[in-house]
Amino acid sequence: GVNDVAAEELPTLDGTNLLVELFYCKVHPMYPIFHQPTFTQDVNDVYNGSTDPYQNYCLRMVIAISLQKMDTQYAGLADSYYLAALRYFEAAIKPMNLKTLQCFCLVAGYSLLTPTRTAVYYIVGLGVRLCQALGLHEEKTITM
């Protein structure tokens, strides 16, 4: 991999807010993964000490993806946040609900640009099976 060391610290809140903004500009229009006000609250919760695995995973993945989108010179830094996010992955996906699907979308998005880490087809397969298990493939869910 580009980097084998996980980032220990988060960027400053201002730095993170810029990276979140970049995520909403570059990634979210194509892949609307989050409800923005909810994710903003998640970011604030993490900066206020939340140990929730889902919140911590998503924030670090958004940072990693945004760094990836900025410039190739940030590839190593992006990877370090990806590795930091992985520490929370197992606990974050445990509920097997919509939040789990968001986690899968983030890792799939990251893997599209950094194919060395996780096979995209594997994550997409997990996501599709979860959608079926949750009944999201049924027509009645279109208006949800």
C-alpha cells in the first residue's frame, strides 16, 4: 500500500469541515450517501468525544476520500485515514442496517480510486445482498 500507518489524530475541525465540504462537492452529487444535517451532527459528535464506531468510521472515510480527490500528493495521507477508519469498520457494520450500507458505499468509493485495498466487487456484492435482506429492492421502498 501507499501508507501502512494509520492516522492517530483527526485534522483540526476547520480542516475537517473543508474536507467534508469537498466531499459534498465532488462525491455526494454522484453518490448521495448521507443526509447532510445528520452527518454534520455526527462530525460534531466525534469532535466532542463520541466513541460511536459508525460516526468515527464515516468521518475518517470522508476525510480519506476527500484527500484522495484533492491531489495525488495526498495519497499517503488519504491511506492513513482509511487505515484509521478500518479500526471501526467491524463494529460499524455489525447492525446490518442502512448505516451499514453507508459504510459499504464509503469503502467502495474509496476502493474505486485505490484498488490495492479492498476488492470493489466484494463490497458491492455485500451491499446488494444487504439491500435484498432489508427489502430495499422492493417497489414499495421507492417512496421511502
